[in-house]
Amino acid sequence: MTALAPRTRPGRTVALSISGAVLAAIALAAIAPDLLATHDPLLTDVRSALQPPSSAHWFGTDQSGRDVYSRVVFGAGRSVGIGLLATGLALFVGVIAGSLSAVSPRGVDAAAMRVVDVLSAFPEFLVALLVVAVLGPGPTNIAVAVTIAAVPVYIRLARAQTRSLAATEHVEAARIIGVPALVVHLRHVLPGVLGAVSVLATIGIGTSILAAAGLSFLGLGPTEPTAEWGLMLSAGRNLLLQAPWVAVFPGLAITATVVSVSVIGRIVRARSEERGA
């Protein structure tokens, strides 16, 4: 295995470079879309409806004559933002709930884990769909739904890491010399828990973005004329034979973002495992 490691590093470096470049472009589009967009994403022009990609409209126009490229650029902020928000909330809730469960009495810990087991028994997208059905549609509710769907895996990992780190020698030594339990946890246990959960979160961002786009595709997220990738994909699904670019480019944006995030997340996890080996 060690002989093969050097051969994998160039490929890993290339993948990391490409993924980083894609995410840098997506980040720029999300933060400063006006720098990249060529048109007003909400400006309609019926006379220019369903024009194919050209020098005037790089990704063509949709059924309302709006510039698809500009809508993809402006959609990055909403689509990626929902995924990042949901992942951040899931990480925050997961670390707190997992850590508390690990140090709670056995009965409380068992009850909490049964709830986590129930949520984990269903696919994340189905859980998110059920939550949106209860809360109602909308970008905020989508973020909450994706958070609830994603949080069980963070709770499990945070709980396992807390228990593992709490049993290490240096933590036991800190307790023996009289360091308060809260200080021991914050100083010696929590950093290790955050490190492990953060590695998982780099992969989870892609899943959250995909889930949020899927809910928007079903009409449960932002409404027209908002520029959002899932909504744009939904609007173009009936035009695949007549004007495929209306759906293809938002779909490519989702795919490129999710794949790039997943590649970086897996590389980060692999390097973390190599350091821990």
C-alpha cells in the first residue's frame, strides 16, 4: 500500500486543484454575482424567449426571455447558501447534542439515540420532504428541513468522539488533578470532536446542497421569478427537447458544485485518516 501512495498524490493534487477552482468560481458568483453576470436575471423579453446559447446570451434564454447564464450566476448564492446554512446548523446542533448525550445518564443517552435511530432509518431527502410538508414551503423551512435530516449523523459522530476522547490519558489526568469538568471538555475534548465532525461536514455540504435543490425542484422552495438552481431546473424540465439549455446549465451548476465539494471533502478525510494512522 505504501508503494502506491506516491502515485495517487499527483491525481489527488489535480482533483483538488480543479475542484478548488470550481468552488472559487461558485463562491465568487455567490458573493458578488454582479461581477460575473451579463444581464439582469429578472429582466424578461418575450421576443428573445428560448434563444440558444450565443455571444449575446452565453447559456441561452428561458421561456420568458431571461438570460440563463445570469440566472445561474445569481442562483449560486441562494442554492449554495441554503446548503451551507443547513450544514452549519446540523454541525452546531450535532456537536452539542452528541456531546451532551455522551455525558448524560444511561437512560437519557439511550432515549436520545433511539430518536437518532428513527431519523437515520429513513433517507435524508425523505426526512427533509416530510419536515417541509409539516412546516410549509419556503427557503427558510428548506434549510430547517435539511438540517433536521442531516443532524443524526453529526450527533452519532460527536457522541462517539466525545466518549473516545474522554477516556484518553491526558483527559483522565486533567480530571485527577482537579480541573473542572466543563474546562476539561472545552479544552481537551471539544477541539477533537469539532475536528472530526468538520471533516464529515465538508462532505455533507454537497449532500445538503443537493437536497435543497431537490426540494426546490419539487416547488417547495423559492418561487418564480427567483433565480435558484433547483427552481430553474424544474422550470426547464418540460423544455428538454425544445430548449435543453434552460435545464442543462442549472443542472451542470448543481453537479459541478456537489462533485467538487465531495472531492475536496473526501481528500480532506483521507488526509485526516493518514495523519491519524
